[in-house]
Amino acid sequence: MAISKDKKQQLVADLNEILSDAKMTVFAKYQGLSVSELQELRHLARENNVKIKVVKNRLVRVAMGEIAVYKDTDTSALEGQLLYAISNDDEVAPAQVLAKFAKEHQALELKGAFSAEGKNLNEQEVVELSKLPSKDQLIGQVVNMLTGTVNDVTNALSGNLHALLDGVADKATN
């Protein structure tokens, strides 16, 4: 069934808004996935604050052409039945969600991505990106490093203080 011109304009406007705020947009072929598998993917994506969009590639190209950052981005990889995983919170979350799902479902095939800066990433770069820790994991690692250093300094100072107090106590009893 054909989509009306008004509906297409609304879809392009929605895509325009979503892509303008996106930190990363990953696209993948989904031909061969069942409806229940797509629902499972959407559920996984929601848990990771990632939006899944299934729209015509031509509408994505039109929306990207209206955004200054994406105006000169090569969109030649947008061929076939594609779904788009978009995150405006985390740069690696869309790649991680799709890569994790693709491991369990052979029908999903990563094809590429667009960064917030308008850079076009190929399939291999998306796979490498999916192996990186998420934003929350990185924050946890930094906090752990900072508190670990503070704890080490505190322990070293308290150890020296205890040794000094023990030495003074020994001298006082002699």
C-alpha cells in the first residue's frame, strides 16, 4: 500500500529530528527476520535506550540531505531492506545491540553506520565499535580508577601512621 505524501513528509520530519540528535546510527539488513524476532530486537534496543526504525532508504536519504552534518555523507550503502538503530545517548549502544542480536540471529547482517559528525562507517568498523565498553561501563571504570587511587593513598598514609604510633608506643614503654 502506498504512503500518502503527507505521511512521507511526516516520516521525513520525524527522521530529521531523530537523526539530528543521534550520536550514532547503525543500519543492518533484516530480511529473513520474523515479526517476533523484530519484536525481540526492539525490546533489547529499548533496554539499551536505542530506537529501531524501519523506513524506506529513500526517506532516510531525504532526511539526511536536510541535516547540515549529513548533507555530504555518502549514502550509497543504503540498499535493500534496512533497519536503523539510533541512539542519542551512547555512541556504541546501537552497534552493541545489533551485533549482539546478529550473533543469535543469522538473518540480521550489519551493513554500516553514520556517526554524529556525519562520518560513514563500514561493517568492520561497526563490529569493532560494538566491542568497545558502553558509556556507563567507561564511567564505572574511571570512577573505579579514581577511588582505587584514593584508597591506595589512604591505606599507605594510614599504614605509615600506624607504624609511627607503634614506634612511639614502643619507645614510651621502654
